[in-house]
Amino acid sequence: MNDTREVRLDELRALLAVGGSALEERIDDLHASDVADLIEGLDEAERLVLLRRLRPEVAADALSEMEEVERPAELLLQLDPGQIAAIVEEMADDDAADIIGGLHPQLQAEVLSTVSVPDAAQIEELLTYPEDTAGGIMTREVLAIRESLSAGEAIAEIRRQARGDSDFYTIFVVGPRRELVGVVSLQDLVLADPDTPIAEITEDPPASVPVSMDQEEVGRLLSRYNLASIGVVDGLGRLVGRVTFDDVIDVMEMETTEDILRFAAVSEEEQIRGSTADAIRSRLPWLIANLFTAVAAASVVYFFQDTIEQIVVLAAVMPIIAGMGGNAGTQALAVTIRRIALSDESLTERWQVIGKELMVGLVNGFVIGTIIALAGLLLADNPLFGVVVMLAMWGNLIVASAAGAFIPILLESLGADPAVASSIFVTTLTDLVGFFLLLGLATAMLL
Amino acid sequence: MNDTREVRLDELRALLAVGGSALEERIDDLHASDVADLIEGLDEAERLVLLRRLRPEVAADALSEMEEVERPAELLLQLDPGQIAAIVEEMADDDAADIIGGLHPQLQAEVLSTVSVPDAAQIEELLTYPEDTAGGIMTREVLAIRESLSAGEAIAEIRRQARGDSDFYTIFVVGPRRELVGVVSLQDLVLADPDTPIAEITEDPPASVPVSMDQEEVGRLLSRYNLASIGVVDGLGRLVGRVTFDDVIDVMEMETTEDILRFAAVSEEEQIRGSTADAIRSRLPWLIANLFTAVAAASVVYFFQDTIEQIVVLAAVMPIIAGMGGNAGTQALAVTIRRIALSDESLTERWQVIGKELMVGLVNGFVIGTIIALAGLLLADNPLFGVVVMLAMWGNLIVASAAGAFIPILLESLGADPAVASSIFVTTLTDLVGFFLLLGLATAMLL
């Protein structure tokens, strides 16, 4: 696949260099996703030449397929408002709103004033919804029919409503004030006798979502009920749009990236393929925050300097106890964060997780503590030294496991994101507790 | 939503306790996904009572909707083979294969011998494909028509082929030996004049996948081309099944869980809601592996004991240098792992990532190193001490960033999973390098 892409890129560059219609003909043979992929492989200058040469509808399809991280908005900035408007008019309304939403306000206004009035009104309405809600990811292009039709009439009505290029999977059945009353699958409609009343094949929608619902929650509902498309309703229950499976797949990919980045204390705004400067800016604040927590943990060591001076080998054991606590805590954290993300449990069930993790820490801490104590005995010829190491490791792993479950559950029940910065809290705690147990016990039992 | 679930569970328990048809009537009102959710909330004994009382088709729908982590296979073990066969016969073939695949071989044979012959043959064929391939997640239930039909004839043919309960979104167009030649969307078929030849509205499938393709790759293709359904072909290009968006969403959820667990060094087999014993077994081997790497890093400290004895404050600085390296390495790791997961880059582009991360380490290491050096000057009244701390931190953050990018790219280009155990390699390396730089420089410059 990578090879094909390299070959295609070279070919495209060659076609860009010459005039004539060969470029356009070649592009027409490709799927819009593949064109998008090629655009991503070009440099800024080449992209601009290509975009200016593509017909607006071809440019629109390709831009719709580009990954959001590639920010086509920046690319468009270099076209004039009229060219942008021509491209945006060829897009589905949700993609158009995404693109226009990425422009600065003055350019937005210029472009919208050039777009035809009904399209501009739709786009402006979509721009009023926050990006990460059902309203922000929906399209207003829905097929809606009245319950009083027959299957045959409904098909005629759909022929009338459907624009050629937009996919639909579910037909929404609405009442007189456009309130959502049910859904008919295209498949049932095709399979039904033309005289069948629509009411007879209308089903209750297994779910519909308000415009303000968080996009992750929309994804969960669509996935839960295996829906290709879910209706979006306003405060009065009127159908205003729909979200389809492909929007949800995009949301899931983005959310996974965010979760993994947050888990590793990277700002979720960092673009996966962004610039070096972006990466530095996104990570430095977290590193500085972490420096303060690391210094706090290290101050425990500073406090016990006298003990280390007398038993220097403790300095070698310290990072082992702290590091293992960090590992065990991260394990509990990862499992708990996924548990919160995937399942719809009551708070009571959630709190029981902490009991489970406490047990895991108790058992694994005992095993790891025993192994390290035996190794410790080889280093220092003192059975008490083994006991100190054992107890410090055991205690730290118990605290680590319990904290790995407790911290995300606490954050979640406070309404915060359970993933964000959890790992910093957990590792700071395990460093603190690890150093304190090891050096405190050593001071009490070995000096 | 949690409240509704608690209320429903209580109601269900009450209905389970009494006889009569009230239970069945209540269950019939619910969506299969909600029934599945309730079953997950019951304990083992209650689940069994409920399963025995549900009609096979209701049980089949609910079991199909249960999350794989809840392993319905274990639940089924307690029914007799005849009951299992009755339930499995009501399922879609892919769900039936998943369930039967989870039984032990003898019970599999017993159940399959009771299932009707054509169903059993389909299920047995599906069982031959590895679970994580296109063949393992596909259904054999496809709508396939010949290119020579008209749109009207095609709709009649689809009426004949379609079973009432299975969703379809794409109609596959096949040649005389069932080789896949194109696709027709149901929507184009409905919109077309009945006399239109199918050949006229047949499109090239933007992609089709071989049975052996990895399920993640299938997901990427479906998502790339925004397909509701993708055809699966055998070695001769003949259509053998299809994978739909809902299978892909399930795969994506599972893969995200696996990625996050692997990243945190938890075995990806750990069930998110599994037992305490499972959690202990899944995590202990990783902790033991980590113990060895931690001891390896600590041996550097052991080697420099004399230095620490003379400058005890180094023991307090050590964990800061090592910990910050771990953080910076994890940041680079997370970004690189997602980059590999999401994009289709050439190897050349991948290797450039290491250059970028090296720059990030250079800049962030300089900033963090300067801050810690200034703090260090306050602790030890010696400018050289500040220089040592600065250089150790800077060096470690450069190595950390570069290794965070290098290790997953290396694993990926060796054909291994880039996420698995990456974090252990990186943190071991940053511990080793951090300790060595700090203590080595201190020995050379301060003693």
C-alpha cells in the first residue's frame, strides 16, 4: 500500500508539472479518499497548485475525506473567498461547517456571503453547536416521511427528497410538527408490498439523541444498538439531523488518540503528525508539572539523608520500590479507565473495583516483595534488611493498586475526565509512599 | 441511565421469582441490547434461570448483543447441548460461530450435531478462520445478484434472498463463478427506474478484503472509504461473506482496550470486568519482568555507591532525573504509537519522526534541565553540582524522546506490535541512562 502511494505521488507530481487535462483525468479515476491521501503527501506549494486545478466538486470530495489533523482550513486560507465558497457549496453540510468553522471569523463571513442563501443558513446553524456534541457532528440532510403514506408513496417521496450523492440508511418517520415518531429501514421499505401503510413497518427508534449530547455518548448509543444512523432531535423532540456510523468511527478514532495521549500526559491538542514546535509546546507544561511532583517525592529522600549515608545500598533499592509501585499503579489505572469508558455501571459497582484492586495489590505485592527481599538478603547480610525491603515493596504495591482504581473513579464521580493526569497523581503517590516506607522502615528497624 | 438499569434489574429479579408469562412479556418490550445489559447485571444462578425461561429466539438475540468480555460461552456450558443448539440456530451465523467457538471441543461437536445441517456447515466453515481476521468476524449472509438483471428484477431477487432479521446495506454483484464484480447500494437500487440494467448502476467496490486480512486492517479500510459493509473474498476472488460497520466498531473498541492495556503492561487477555484472580494472573508476569529491568537499572546505582556516600544529596536527585526521563519517553511513545496506528506512512517518513523527537528532547530537556539546575544550586552550594544535574537531565530527556519514537518504530518494522512492552523498554532505558549520567558525571566532576 505504501508503495502504491509513493508511485501515485510521483505520478501526480509529474502531472502537476505539465498543463492540460491529464491531471484531472487521472484524479477522476481515484476514490476521493485516495485523492485525500495523496494531497496529504504533497507539500504546501504543491497542494495549492493541485487545489486550484481541481474542479470544485472534486476538491470538495477530497477535502471532505482528509483527516482533521491535516487541517484543510489552513490550506484553504490561500485560496480567495470565492474559490472557497465554490468548493464548500459542493460539500455535505456537516463537512462544510467543519471547514468553515476552522477559518477565522472575517473569512468565515466573506465565504458565507458568497455561498447560496439556503446552504449558508444550514451551515450557520450547524456552526452554533459545539464541535463535540451530536449537533456538531450531525448532518441536516435527512430523509423524513409522514406516517400516513404507503410504502409505494414513500419510495416516490424518497426519490423526490434524495440528493444523488448523500448516503442514507434509515428513513425517519415524523409527525405534523416534524416530531420524530419512528424509523423505517430502507430494507423493510424495499421488501414491503407497495400498498403497505408506512405505519405498519414503522418501528420505535431504539434511541434518538438531543443536539447537545456529547459525541462519545452518541457513539456509545449507536454502537450499543448497532445502528447505521441515529436521529438527532431538538428540545421539542423535532428531528433536526442525523449522525451516521462513519461519523462515529471518526469520533472513536479521535477519542482513542485523546485517551492514549492524556494517559501519557501529552496535551490532547497535539497533532499526531504536527510540527516539532507543536510537540514541544504541548508536552513542556506537563513535564514542568511533573517536575514539581517529582521534587515533592524526592524531598522525602532528602529528609532521610542521614539514613542513606549510613546504609548506602538503600539508594539502589529506592528506585526499584518506587518504579514497581508506578508499574502496578499504571496497570490498575489502565484497566479502570477502560472499565469506566466502556461500561455503564452504577457508582456502587464502581467503588467495588477498589476492593478488587486492593486484593490484587495484596497478592502481587506479596509475591514481588518476597522476590526482592530474597535478592536483598544477598546484598546486605542482614535478615532485617530483607524484612524492610519486603514490607516497603508490599505496602507500596497495595497503595499503588488501590490508588490506580481510586483516582480515576474519584475524578469521574467529580465530573472530570478520568484519564487526564491520572498517571501523574498515581506515580507521584507511589514515589512518595515507596520512598517513605523504605527509608522510614530502614530508619526505625536498621539504625 | 444507571438508575433505569437498577430499577429494571430489581423488577426483573421480582419477575424471575414468580412463574407465569409476565417475565416474558416484560422482556419482549425491551431492545435485545437492553436485555443483554440486564443479563450482565445478574449473578450466575439468576442468569441461568433467566436463560432457561426465555424463548430460544429471545435468548439468541440477547446473547448476540452481550459484550464478548462477559463470555456467554461459560453461561451456556450449564445448559444441555439441545438447548444450546436451539438458541444458536436462531442466531446470525457469525454470532453463532463466536459462541460455539468458545465452547470446549467435545461440547462443540455435540451442539453442532444437533444444529440443522446447512447451518452447521456454515458455522463450521466460519470456525476455520482465525478469530482476528476478516473471515473470523464476517457473516456469510450476503445479498448477491447477477449483473444481467434489471433493477426491478434485482429487487424481486432480493425479496427472495433476504431473511427478515438480517440487516444489509450493500448488494454485491457477482459473476458466473460468484467472483465479486461490483456493488450496488440499496439506495441507488431504490432510486433507479425498475428497467435500469444493474450493470448501469453497479460501481467498482472501493475495496474488498481477503478472508485472511487482519481485522484492524479491515476496520481501517471500511473507515477510510466510509463503507457500511465490505465484501470478503477467497483466494480466487469469489465473494464468501461481508463485514459490516457494527463488527468494525466492536473491533475498534476491543483494539483500543488492548492498546491501552498493552501500553500499561497489562496482558491484553485481562477482562476489564474480570475476577480478582484473573487480574492477578494477567499482571504478575509483567511485574516480574519489570522487576528484572528495575534491578538492572538499580545496579548502576549500586556501582556508584561510593559517590553517593560522599554526596548523599545525589540520592534525592536520582529519582527526579530518572522519573522525568520516563515521562518524556512515555509522551514520545504515546504519540508515535498512535501515529503508527492511524496513518499509512512509508518507512522513510516514519524514520523522520525520530529526528523530530530528538529535537523535542533537545528543547524540553534544556528547559527542564535549567530549572532543576537552578533548584540544585540552592541545595548544594557548588556551581558544578548545578552543571552536573543540568547535563544529566538534558541528556536523559534527549535519549528518552528519541527512544520513545525509535522503539515502537523498530518493533513495527520487525513485524511486532509497536505497543507491547514498549513502555518497559523505554523506562528501563531512561532509568539506566539517567542514573549513569548523573552518577557518572558527579564522579568525574565533583569528586
